Amino acid sequence: MVRAKIISTGGYLPAKRVTNDDLSKIVDTSDEWIYERTGIRARHMAEGQETTSYMATQAAKQAIERAGLTPNDIDLIIVGTATPDSSFPGVSTQVQGALGMTRGAGFDLQAACSGFVYGLKLADTLIRSGSEKTILVIGAERFTHMVDWTDRSTCVLFGDGAGAVILQASEGDSGILDTAIYSDGSKNDLLYASGGIATTKTVGTVVMHGREVFKHATRAMAQIVDDLLSRNNLARTDVTWLVPHQANKRIIDATAKMLELPADKVVLTVQEHANTSAASIPLALNFAAEKGTFKAGDLLLFEAFGAGFTWGGALVRW
């Protein structure tokens, strides 16, 4: 069976690091207040030329180099982002140009924080079908440009960055075993941006009803776990590593408890990265991969939840 195998990872974080104490100087908050509710201690903030496409390109270059490939070995670029540099062209083609890639194609998709998982779903399907052989999937966000810096309930939650993986067709046992994506458009008013091209002609800022989002996110994570494991005849104890969307440590802890996974089997970066939306899973994956965390045969579970509501997950054999 042909599978889509992750052959390399890459990541990029802006140099500017902003701690909770730094934020307490511009908004009514504190390190204790933020950490107790979210598990966040700091986040990275893009400056100057560090646009979404720039960060995505840096993550892509690292992944390509680690894979021993050239840009023209890539058949397709998929970028998950809610914060593109401009309405068009897409971040994907900007990355394509910056890489000097003269073949293949690229497109963006918007599923908020679930964007990377949605991208994996598409890439896996295309590789299994034989349509494409090598696909670069990127999650990249400059979310600090979309927050209201007077709203302490949202501005403290987000950070900037980009993560990337290269998927390649493989006939071995490792690779993506299964993916699942979902959405519920009836909950649009619980997490959204207050602007848009076709409405206000502005970007707007993040509006979130935190308690409701937390409740739905926790339920969605449980659904992902049960659906993916049951349809692959796997038990919760078969999961070696949880690589979750890094939005809130309490949600991550609840999922780990459900899987009966000890804390040292959960890839946790929210304390340093905050919520980087579509970039959070690939950044966390890259962080762990760089340390040699995963061993051949390990079963990884990715899961994400975002505005829409959108949510999804993936089972990956390392």
C-alpha cells in the first residue's frame, strides 16, 4: 500500500520573544493569570519583513534541505493559513517563487487552527491516488497582527511562526495511516474575525467566547480520538505520542488523560509558542523531531480545533 510518509520537518520562529510579564505592561494581565488559564508563558512576535510568506519560506527551506531535495523535486505546496500577506496571490505561490521552484503547483487553504491537519488530509489523498509524489505542507501564521491589544482575553493567546513537513509516497509501513476532518458552521459566532474583504474591507480582530470554545473543543478532541482509533482497530494505549494543536494546556491535558498517556508522551510547546493557529502542530512536530523524540514505529496522533468550527486529526506511523 502506498502511504504518504513524513520524510522531513522544518520550522521558523521570529526572534522577538514576548513574555507574559512583557504583556502585563501594556494590558491588564499577569503571568499568573495567563499561565493558570492557558499554560502559556511566552510567544514569538513577527517584526518587519517577517510576513507569513517569509516565515513559511524559511520553514520550507529547512524541510527541503533536511530531506536532501531541491525545490524542483516538490510537486505541490499546500499552505494552511488564516493570515496571508495579501488577499492574493496566495502564500503558497509566494513561497514557490521565493524557493525558485519552477514546476508543480501551490494553493492555500483556510480552516483556521485546523489548517495544517486539513492540508495533511488533502496531501495524503493525492499521494495515495498516485496524482502527486512529493508534497510540501506548511502551516504559517502572523496572528499577532489580528488581535486587539486592549482585549486581555484574546491578545495573550496568540503567537507567530511557521512549520512545514514534506510528504513523499512510500510503500513501507510508516506514514499517514488515516486522517479525519470535520466542521460545524452553526458555531461561527463563537470564534471569528470581526472584519473581512466582502464586509468591512478590513482584516478585523479575533473575537472569541472562550468558555464555549473550550467546551466544544474538548468534545471535538474526544470525537477525533474515538473515530480514528476505532476505524483503524487500535486501542488508546497504542498511541505512543500525542502531538496536539497548542492552544490551551487544559484541553491538551484532558486529551492525554483520555488516552491514558503520561505527560512525558505529549509534545507540549504552548508554554513557549502560545497559539500559532495552523502553524502549531508542525512547529511542535519539528521541535520534537529535532530532539530525536520519535522512534521508528511510534504511533503519533495529531489533533486540532479551530474557528468554523473546524477540527480534525491524523494517525501517523513514524
